[in-house]
Amino acid sequence: MTLYVGNLPYQITENELQAVFSAHGTVSSVKIIRDKMTGRSKGFGFVEMPNDAEGQAAVNAVDGQNVNGRPLKVNEAREKK
């Protein structure tokens, strides 16, 4: 299950984001989307969790959780069109 994570603090690292989600299950990958020119975070990213039940548990637990002063927005990612 791929999760969309929005409203990320700009200074958060992929390792820190993985730690937030691994408390709720196995995380296979984490990707923070960055601006191509500056390399600065765009404030959102994606977390892949191979187990759908763990992924849903992570959505329920992490959505709205305050990380570095910002409430995260988490839901299941939609397919690119």
C-alpha cells in the first residue's frame, strides 16, 4: 500500500519519516518529493508499506499527528493519471 503524506515539515528527513511510520508496521520505502532546482522539500512525500492492514493502521494513527509543529495529512495514494 502506498501512502501519501502531506503537510510535511520542510526540514524532515526520509529516515525521520520512516521512523514515524515504522512504529505501525514494516516500511519498504520512503520518498520525500523535492524541487528539482533547489533540492528543497515540497512538503509532501510517499511511504510504501507492503502489508495493507499495517498501512491502514498507519493512516489511522498518523493522520493528524503533530510532527515538528505540523499536523500530517495521510491517506492512501491515488494512481497517477
